[in-house]
Amino acid sequence: MGSEQAERVKLALQGGLIPAVPVPRYADGEIHEEAQAAYAAYLTAQRVAGVAVWAHTGRGLHLRPEQRWYILQSWRSALEPPRIVIAGVGARPDDSIADAERISRWQSRSRRMAEEAAAGGADALLVFPPVIFRELPAHVREEAAVDYHRSLAQLGIPLIIFYLYEEAGGWSYSPDLLRELLSIPQVAGIKVATLDSVMTMQTIARLLAGEFPGKLHITGEDRMFGYALMRGARSALVGLGAAFPNIQADMIDAYFKQDYSRFIELSERVDGFAESTFTEPMDKYILRMLCCLSLCGVIPEAAANDIAEHDMTEQELHALRQAIQTYRLY
């Protein structure tokens, strides 16, 4: 049954855009429920194939269980099939306990998060890289990563591997480890987010095309969006899609319809938007996306807050307004 569900998820993702959604918050970090409802209504009216909750953009590993459930149910009730909801899965290591116990506790918490996602109606799991296993000896760490993904696959819900660059807290999976993970029947595809390593993205794209054509290449490259489509990505799961997703969906459509002049025009505008929002400090992109939603009237200004200690200056907000106008976002 798992492989059949994986095929259904791949069909929903094919040629589609999945925004990784942030969480509107009050200044004290609590969820702004009115803004969340308005945001869900906004994205539902856009050309998206679904959403990804509990991902990095939504600070998924920092949400309390009741907050996770609220966010999942908010999006699950807003999006009718065939649109899908993908839930990030993982846990934050507890550095206050010993190594062996810390790994065991981490696995238990991660498994619980996956079970919550399945119980809440998520269509697939986006598996955060299990970087805690990098502490293990070299000869066992990759086997532990494979076993971990296989254990999540036993829940009967499709998996999406998450290749995330190490500077963002990810793991540079070796080609052999990627082969093992992609061979799991319940794996629908892989989200590739290397940020600025075009060589890594090309290597993974070549591996997928040559050895795993049945697994979906899902780009997470906000700063190489159009080029990733040219290198074989057939879907996108990006934080950039959190605001103004329609122009990004149109860019994807233009590529697959071979309307290349339109694709180039839209790609240049989408790149300009990404260069205005996905820049150093990179973790601030979440706040920038929330501010974009505020500037275009989707959520109130009071809901444009993130748990990280970042602030937006008037100059930065002005630059975002200019980007929205310059790149003709809609």
C-alpha cells in the first residue's frame, strides 16, 4: 500500500508547486490564529499543489505538539484533494543527556512526530536529515540513517528524502547513501536544497535521471529555481512559494509546456524575488516572507513575527516593497 500512496503523491506533485509555509505569530511567539486562517484562505486560492507544514520555514522542530496539531489541521481542512499536505518530521537533540540515551530519545520523539502527522491526515513525510547519526562512527552512521528512514516507512505513509546543505543543519549524503534511501519503495522522491552548490545539485540530478527515474526530483533551490527545472526537477517545495506563488507556478508551467521565452522572462523575475528574500542572514528569510504577506495585505503587520531574534528595518521593508513592484509579483 505504501508504494501505491507514493505514486499518488508523485502524481499530485508532478509539475506542481508546494510552498513551505511559515507560521504567523504574535511578537511573543504564539500563533496568530486569525492570521493563520487568512493565510490558509489566501494560499487555497492560489495555484499550489499543496503545502509543506512543520518544515524549517514553519519552524517545525520548535513547535509544541498542540501547535503542530493546530497547524496541520488548519491546512488539512483548507486544502481539498488532490491537493496534498506534506509534514516535516524530525526532532531536536537533547544535549543535556548522554550520547546513547540522547539518540534513543531523539528517535522516539521523531517517531512520535511522524505518527502525529499520519494521524492528522498528512499525505507524505518530509524527513529532516538525521544529523544526530553523524556523531556515530563512520562505518555505522549511514546504516543508521537508512534504518531510520525504513522505520518511518513502516508507518505506511510516503516519504520524501530531504537533502539539505550542511550549513543549514543538513547532511551531505554520499551517493551510496542516496542510493540506499532512494531504493526504499515508500520513498516518493527527494527534495534537493543545496542553496549555492550547483555541482552538488547537478550530481544528484544526474543520479536521479540515470538510476532512479521513477523517483521525483523535487527542487528546494530557491536561488536556482529555474535552472533546477532545466536539470530535471519535476516539482518544487520551496519557502519562496510562501508568498506570491502564482508567478512561480506559471514559471513551472511555462517550462513544461516548452514556452521557453515565457519561462525565461518569469525565471528572471522569480530569481529577482529570491535574491531579495533569500540572502544573508539566510535564516531571516522566514521573517522576510511573513513581511511580504503583510505588505500585500494577507496577514496583519502584528502577525509578521518569527521566533528567531531578527528585526526588519524600515529600509529593509522598503526594499521588499520595491522588489514586489520591480519583479511584478502577483
